[in-house]
Amino acid sequence: MWRTRAAAACVICRSLANSSYGIKRKSPLQNLHLVSRSIHHPYYPSSKFQRPPLRISIKLFSSLHHLPLRKTKLLNIKHGYQFHRNFWLARLASRLLKVRYLILGSAVGGGYTAKKTYDQWKDMMPDLNEYKWIVPDFVWELDEHIDFEKLIKALPDADDLAKLLPDFDKIGESFTSLKGFFSPGYNLVSEVIGASDLLLLLGSPGETAFRATDQGYDNDKQFKKISDKEKIDQLQEELLRTQLKYQRMLERLEKENKELRKLVLQRDDKGIHQRKLKKSLIDMYSEVLDILSDYDASYNTQDHLPRVVVVGDQSAGKTSVLEMIAQARIFPRGSGEMMTRSPVKVTLSEGPHHVALFKDSSREFDLTKEEDLAALRNEIEIRMRNSVKEGCTVSTETISLSVKGPGLQRMVLVDLPGVISTVTSGMAPDTKETIFSISKAYMQNPNAIILCIQDGSVDAERSIVTDLVSQMDPQGKRTIFVLTKVDLAEKNVASPSRIQQIIEGKLFPMKALGYFAVVTGKGNSSESIESIKEYEEEFFQNSKLLKTCMLKAHQVTTKNLSLAVSDCFWKMVRESVEQQADAFKATRFNLETEWKNNYPRLRELDRNELFEKAKNEILDEVISLTQVTPKHWEEILQKTLWERVSTHVIENIYLPAAQTMNSGTFNTTVDIKLKQWTDKQLPNKAVEVAWETLQEEFSRFMTEPKGKEHDDIFDKLKQAVKEESIKRHKWNERAEDSLRVIQHNALEDRSISDKQQWDAAIHFMEETLQSRLKDTESVIEDMVGPDWKKRWLYWIGRTKEQNIRNETKNELEKLIKCNEEHAAYLANDEVTTVRKNLEARGVTVDPCLIKDTWHQIYRRYFLKTALNHCNLCRRGFYYYQRHFVDSELECNDIVLFWRIQRMLAITANTLRQQLTNTEVRRLEKNVKEVLEDFAEDNEKKVKLLTGKRVQLAEDLKKVREIQEKLEAFIEALHQEK
């Protein structure tokens, strides 16, 4: 067979060789394979016979029918002629363009794409392994109790069931004739419905909201070219009905999902599979923001963590949008009045119950009850008014509120005061500038999501906030624009296309990631969230703006807005949180280095730790009051009490009694005056002395330096604690009454038991009189001027008044020398006599000056006489025991001073007992209460514990805490991802 094919090939070759296209040559084929010879067509002359060459014309042929043919060239080969075509490029192209290769490549690419799509869908599906406990255990054990194979065998076969069904082939043939007529419209509707299905069921409204509006406009324009106006309207209505249908299905599924998640979150309350719940991501993130809000950035630590900042003109509907997102009417409301007076940070998170609570309070407000809602609104209003300082309208202090509930989108929003254009009466002059500075401070954060709220019912040219937002975010990379009150805008705006221009971003100069139109109520503050949602859905369902494609379905309703804001917020968090963690790590390193260089031997104690240390020291010092010896207390009390009452005793009791002529009158006068003094003044004075002594001892322990361990950073705090404790302390009211009785009984006793007490009384009297005499000498010296020694030694002269008083003193001393038993007061004739004597010497004197000078001169004379009498009474104890019978010596003044001294000792002892048994413990209790109050008052602690060291330690602690919480949040974020 191979030989037959070779012979046929030789015939063809000889014919080609004899043609006019080649040159006759010999070609050795013995070394070629049999098939190769048949392919290359060489001319091989046979040794047995040789046929004459045939000259025939041959038409060139190619397998590529569409390529132009070229004339071939015969190459000059060594052993004969060889035919060669130059078609290698065409052959390569033909092989590459063959259909089977295209089909194979498409299959491979489609398979890869399908696998990738499947993986994406698989990743999107939630992991239900954690919720297997919801299904009862007996469901998993059904196969052990029920024989499913017997049930399957008992069921009818598929062929039997197919006989019961109608013949769909015949039904399909009846509709075949209508296929050609409805196919274009059917395909178009299918594409639109498929797109809407993907939009509503598969796509995220938040993500699709950021599509470019120009692209949608071009698609609509192309759609208009394809079909007529009526078909377009019909298809649009069909599209809206389909979208609403799937929207209701989606809402029903979300409601069911909400209930299931609520049951899942409540499983710990019911005791089912109890386990410790971890904090949610949004709660962890909110804690970081709370720490940052309290952080005093004295070291230029900037906070660039993402937040959703809600800004807008006053009465633009900011609060209503936040309430729709939070699904509760939680903010106080007013018609045209500024209600938001300070930033309010609202943390939304998912939970089994719809509740709200403040970060500094444990009370939960049930948002499903109107009473709790009213209480929450009232509490927010009170906190806002308390945060505003006197003379201001708005405050920079942030109120932190957490709202939890099933189905809430997780995010952190900050509601800012509304931007105003005019400062009205009742507002502070700088209100407008303060609001602008607060808004800029929050919006200048490069990672903050700006939620710009614009009132759709007013003219766009009246907007103030859009210019402010465009300055902070000129590219619009983190801005979401929200047009509120669209229902009023549709009624009042003459040209609906103006609303379309706003939503498409063509009217305002600002740019944004997405544009939304919402309806947040009908103007009635008593409306519920559910009624507002129904009204919003009904409005957009019947709105011409949506029917005429001026608004896209994904750009309306607060539900789509909340989804979009939440997606954008978490996207920004994932992109920036690690960078912020690194920034705080660098800040921590800088602060630790500064501490090591400035305070190498001190511990890093923050303000709270320093307060605890100071608290322990103060309590130790208060306890040390109980360790004061009774002797020390009594000595201090007795000395201080005598200093307070000595003047009254000398001037009002002793001196008047000493002017009497006999001992009986002296004792009577003394007893009367002592009784009056005891009943009215003495107990009160004693209690005052005891209280002041307790304060002095307490202050001494508080301010006494402790050597090397003393830290002056606590001085202001200790002083404040001391003052506040003393201010709160009140002495026992019954102590004064009991003390009055004791003092009265002590003063009634006149019996001196031994000589030692007698001598002690004399010594006490001498010390008292000498002290008074010294004071009197000092007063006289000031009146008359220096004596001759001081004038000559110190070159000091007398004034004119001192010369007059000196002359008066000399004249009065002469009067006393003439009558040593003179009374304590000058008679009028004596005053006249002294004045005339002085006038005779050329000295004009006023009678009042004479009486004042006499009082001091007679006082000095009396005190000297009394001291001489004390010396005489040193030996009078014997006469005292005999009641001074048959004796000219009378020492009743010694007995008086003994009674006073004994009363002082007994009073000091009584007060000491009250101090150690009652008042010190009450003071200790007051100190503890003051410390507890200071511990709860952060402003007080900041004011009392100040200094660079405290601030550095405080910042270091805050930065460490922020970094640790950020790292924990990042770890949890990666685990959830």
C-alpha cells in the first residue's frame, strides 16, 4: 500500500517537474521516510522504468480560502527540484484562530471567573456553626430513631408523579407564535428586573449610592432612544413595583433576622449555653473615642480616628436624621430654637433590647417606653445646659450616649450645634464663631465622615454649611450629602429638575461621595418612628421624582442612608485605624523618654494614682490625731482658753471686785460676775477654743514636712481637704450644756486643799499680773514717747501730742502719790484741777485725754500694788485655813485666781475627752466624705493636682490605654474580617 502511494506521488512529481514552473533536477529520496516523500512531493526517477515528463498546468491551491494566492517559487536543491510555498504566517494565524481554541479559552476563563464568584459568595455567607445550638438536639438525632430509607421507598417514583403533571411541551408550543412579538420587550424587562434584583437583593445600597450620576444619566438617555415614551413609562412603573416588592420582601427578612438575632443575644439571660460575651467592635471603638474626648492634648497628640460628623444649618433636620438612624426620638426638640448646645456623641450598636445609656451612668432608658424617652430627652437637655458656661450659648464638652437595639447599624455619630448666620438676642456675641470653630475642629480630621444635612424646603442659596464643608473637604472624598424635607421640596419647588441638580451634585459647589434624599417626618414632634417610615415609603412610592428617574432608588430613604454611612464608616476605620495606632505608639515612646529624662527616680503615677496616695497620707494624718497624748491636749486647751478669757477676767471681774472696801463685798461681786460669765459666755468660748485647737493640730499634721518622703505636689489637695472638712464639721450641740454645768460647779468651789495649790495659784496670779503690767507699760510708752535714755542713745524725739501726754502723766502721778488709796475713776473737779495746772504751765489739754491717760496710769499703779500683795500672801495659807480670823492679811484675790485656774483645768480635761472620744472621729468621717467627693469630681482633682509631672504622667497613661485598646480593637477587627 505504501508503494502504491509512493508511485502515485512520483507521477504527480514528474508532472510538476515537466511544467513550466520548475527546473529539472535529480532529487535523492532514498534517505527520506516514505510519508515524508509523499508530503514533500520530490521527483524520484525509478531505476526500472522512466516515463516521459508530462507538461500540464497546475492551479495553485491553499487551505485558507480567503487569502490571496501567490505564485510559488521552486528552490534550487542539490539533488533535484523541490516545490516550496511561503505560507507560514497564514498557517500560524489559521491555527490560532480556529474555533476550538477560542471555545477552550473561553471555557477556561469562564470557569475561573465562576470559581472566583463562587468563592466570593461563599465568603459572604455567614458562619452558622455558632448557631447550631438553636436547633434542638433531637433534630440531629432523628436519623437514629427514624428509618428514612423506608420512607423514601414508600414515596411514589418520579415517573408516576410526572404523569400527573400537565404537558408543558404542548403549552409551550401555543406560546411559540407570540415569542417573536414579545421578545424585544421581554428581554428588556428581564434585564431591568434582573438589574433591580441585583440592586436590592445582592448589592449594598450604601455601595451603589456612590456610583457616578453621569453614568446613570447616559444609560437613561440610551434607554429613551431604544423605546417609545409610553413603553418607558410602563417599564419604569413595572420596575418600581418590582423594587417595592423586593423591598418588602427584604424588610420582612430583615425583621425575621432581627427577631432571630434578638433571641441569640438573649440566650444568656435564659441560661441557654451560657458563656461570656465579648464586647462588640463598636463598643470597643467607642471606648477609645471616650478616652480621647477626656484626653488633654498638651503634647500635640492629634486624634485622627474616624467619626461620622453630622453638620448642617439650624433647623435643617440633623436631629431628625439621627433619630431615624437610631430608630428612636431621643433628642429634645424645639420649633426654631437652638436645641443642640453641645456636641453629642451617639454610639449605635446591635443589642437584644432597644435601650440607651450615658457613659458615666448605669441607668438604662428603655426606648420602647414613652416615659423613658421623655426622661432621656430631659436628661440630655439638662446635661447640655449644665455644660454651657456662664455667659456662653454653646459648649465644647462632649456628651457621650450609647444606643443599642436590634437591627441598628454599627457606627459612631457626633451631632454638632446647627450653623447659624445671625446672632439673635439672648445669645452670646461669639456664638456664631464658636459654632464654626467646633464644626471645623471635628471636620478637619482627615478620617472623619462628614454627613452634610441640607434643608430641601428652603432656597439652596441660603445654605451656609455647604461652603463650610467644601472648605474642609474640597474633593468630597469623605462627604455624604443628605437632602431633607423632600416632600415639602416637591410641593414648593417650581422646577423639580432643581432637586435633581442637587442630588446629582451640580447645583452646589461642594463635592460628595454620595447624595441622598430623605423624609424624616411631617412636622409633628409626637410622631413615632414607624409612622415616619411608612410615610417616607409611601411618599417615594408615589413621588414623581422617582417615577421620572430624577432620583435613583438607591438614593432615597433613611434606611439606604444608614447602610451607606455605616459601610463608609467601617471602610474608613479599616483603612486608618492601624495608622493611628502607630501614631499613638510613637507618641507613647516620646512621652516615656521625656519621663525617664526628667523624673528618673519617680514612679509614673497619674492623677488618680496620686490622689489615692494623697488620700492614704491624709487618712494617716487624721488617725495620728488620736495618738496625741492627753497631757498635750490639756496643756494646749488650758493655755489657749486662758488667753481668750484673761482679758474678761481681769477687766470685768478682778478689777471691779478689787475696788471694793472689804472681803465680803469682794467675794459677792466675784460670785455674781462669775455666775453671769458662766451662764452666757464661758461655755461658748470654751467650745470655740477646743474647735480651733483641733483645727490647729489637724493643720499641723497636714502641713508638717515628712522629710525626704514629703511631696509638695499634695499641698494644694491637703489644704483643700482640710478647709472643706473643717467647713463641714459641727461641734456636738449637747457639749456646751454639759460643759456649763461642769464649769459652774468648778467655780463654786473655794476650798484650797494644800499649800502646793496655794503656791500654784499665787504663781498663776503673778504671771497674769506681770503680763498685764508689761502690756500697760508698753501702752504708756507709746502715749508719752521714749524716755531720756532712748532719746539720747537712738536720737529719737517726742511728738507734740506725746509731750502733752507726758506732762499729763506727770501731773496724774503726783495725784496718785498724794492719795494712794484713790479710786479707779477721776472726779470732775479732779479733772478740772489737772487741766488748770497744765494750763498754768502752758499746756492745753482736753478732758478726754486726761481720763485716757489716767486709766493707764492707775492701771499700772494697781497692778504693781497687786503684785506686792501676792508676795505678802505667799505666807498666808495658814491664815486662809483659819479664814483670815485675827489677821489683817486678806488673800481673797489668791482664792479667785485659784478658782479660775481650777476651772481652766477641769474645762481642758472635759474638752480633751470630747475631742478624743467624739470630735476627732467625726472629723475623720468628714475627711473621708470630702475625699470621696473629690474622687468623683474630676475637675476638682485636675485643679488641685497640677504640675508638669502630673500632666506628663496623665498623658502617658492615656496614650498607653488608647494604644492598648486600639490594638485590641484591631485584633478583633481582623478576627471578624
